[in-house]
Amino acid sequence: MQTQNASRLSASNLRLVESAILLALSTVLSLVKIYQMPLGGSVTLCSMLPVLLIGYKYGVEWGLLTSFTYGVIQLLLDLGAALSWGLTPQALAASIVFDYLLAFASLGLAGIWGRGFPKFVAGLFTAVALRFAFHVISGVTAYASWLPKEWGNHLFLYSLAYNGSFLLPDFLICLAVGVALYHPLQRFLEPSAG
């Protein structure tokens, strides 16, 4: 009984340490920006992938918790910039909820389809597609006053274009690196016993 409890504790500690390291790696990579959009959003050096790997390895529940934590960290890093955009309190609240808490939390769904390479790729697509959807909702709700005149009344299309301009390249970088690393990392990606 004691050995079984020690094994469970050891697996829990390993999960916590691995998640902390990957969360820190995602945070550091998020600071390496290839380009930055004027009202938030950037193409980074594969910053989503470590958090996506946590969701894939440890499943949806742990993935959501970890990626929600990542969203809070991103919010704290970006809060000064967000406050400088002149958003109303309601728009700022909507941006915090959709652009940070929900959008980044969705990355934890990378393991939703289960194990194996095709499901790994499907999980990455699903998680990032949901992140994109939350950013688009934020664009339509929180940033309506920032719609450029040349877009007329096409707020939804503008939000799709704005958010796609940084998230699509960011995702393609993560997908390419994730696909390249999947087989070398396969032993790591198998959940620990316990």
C-alpha cells in the first residue's frame, strides 16, 4: 500500500514539475515575438506548443487547468498594454475573458481526441481553432470601436482577418515543430503511470 501511494505521489510530482517547466517554456517563448499586432496578438517562436503538449499528455482536465494558468500569465504580461488602448471597462472585461482566460484555456484541449499521431494533430487543430474563435468573439465585442473605416460594417470579417493574421502563422509554426518532434518525443508524451 505504501509503495502504491509513493508511486502515485511520484507521478503527481512528475506531472506538476513537467507542467511547470513547459508552462515556463511557453511563457519565455511568448516573449520572442516575430511580429506584434497593434492591439494585441503576435506571432511567436512556437509559444503555444509546450502548453499544447501538456494537454495532449495529461488530458483535458489537467490541460485546461494548466493552459488557464498560462492565460493568466499572459494577461499579467500584457495588462499594461491592454490598459493603454483606451477600452471601456466593459470592453476591457470582455477582452480579458475572451482574449486571455478562455482563448488560452482552450489550448488545454489538445488531448481531447486521445492518443496517436492523427489524434495529436487533430487535437492541435481543435485547440487552436477554439482559441481563434474566442479571439474573434473578442474582436466583435470588445474591439468594435477600433474597426477601420475601410472595412465599413464588416466587423466580423475584420475580426477574422485581424486574428487570423497572427494566429494562423503562429499555429503553422507550432504545427510544423509539433509534427517534427512528435516521434522523438513519443516516450515523453506517453502519460506516466499512476
